[in-house]
Amino acid sequence: MNLQRFDDSTLIRIFALHELHRLKEHGLTRGALLDYHSRYKLVFLAHSQPEYRKLGPFVADIHQWQNLDDYYNQYRQRVVVLLSHPANPRDHTNVLMHVQGYFRPHIDSTERQQLAALIDSYRRGEQPLLAPLMAYQTLYGALS
């Protein structure tokens, strides 16, 4: 028996597509699709920057589609293609740097430098991805 290895990318793909499917089950709306895309956009960026860049303009054109089911089918197909690319440390680093930009107005220069050092340590393979994620969670908790 040949079982596919369940890594982080596989699990994320399962949960992301399940949530997308649930949107359709519970009454598809443009707002729900846009909310979904907003929640997952950094995940998408970590999986494939080129596919992410193609998906953005498609999402921006959602209001030009008369048939939301047709739009959903096209969007889902694009998400499947995008998530078929496994996330990698280079793309995770890019996403972490984007997130750092979101925090920029809320943290001081010392915290920014610490985050940048932690991200760089992850990029060099010295820290797991969880290290900068936990640092963000700590900061986010302090900001809310």
C-alpha cells in the first residue's frame, strides 16, 4: 500500500478545500468567497507566488460574474492548482516578512529587529517555522 505522506502542505490543502466546500453547502455568496480568500491569502502566497498573483485579479473581478456557481467552480479549480505546489522555506520567509509589515505600525524598532532576526534564523534553517509564528502570536496577543 502506498500512502501519501501527510505533511503540512497536504493538511492545509485538505482544510482549505474543506472550508471552501462548506461555503457552497451553506449558501454561497460573494461576500463569503471574499472573506475566505482574505483568510487564506497568505497561505496561498506561501504555496505559489505566481499562482497567487494570477488569483488576485480573478478575485477582484468577482462582481463581473453573473453566475456565482460558475465563478466558484473556476475559483476552486485555481485554488486546487495553487495548493498543489508545496510551501517551502523560501516562500514561508516571504510570507513572514509580509506579516512583519502588517505589525510594523504597532511594534517598536527593537521588536522589529527581533522578529527580523528570528525570520532570518528560520530562513537559514536554524529555527523551525513555529518559532516566528509563536513570536507573531505573542505580539498579536499583546496588540489585541
